[in-house]
Amino acid sequence: MKSLILLVCLLLTACATQNRAAAPDLKNTYIDCTNRQSFESYLNRQLSLTDMDKVSLDPVERQYYAAIKDRLWTLRSTCR
């Protein structure tokens, strides 16, 4: 019974975490115009996970932010 409770707790906490994609993975994301809305919501969700205070200080955050903005720009300019 204890192991079942532990397993349920682990599964529930795993669902509550938010995972950020790596900047190179974002840069290599293929833009599919037929799914424009879902791509845009995904990229906006990734953008919300960016720590805006660190963008000017941390090169990793800057790369991540730039990759998201690039994909959003590409999405909006190619898929009309």
C-alpha cells in the first residue's frame, strides 16, 4: 500500500513540472503551417518559461530567448 501511495505521488508531481526544450532543439523545430495555432501556443508557452531578468546577463537564457523569438518570427512570416 505504501508503495502505491509513493507511486501515485511521484506520478502527480511529475505531471506538475514544466519542461523547457533546449535552444538548439527549438532552432531545429520544423514549422508546419497547417498547425500554426498549436505551434504558436507552444512557442508562447516556452517563452513564458524564460526568465526575462536573466536574458541580458546569462548567455544560455539569451540563446533560448533568441531561438524562441526566431521561431515565432518565422512562423508568423511564413504562415499567413
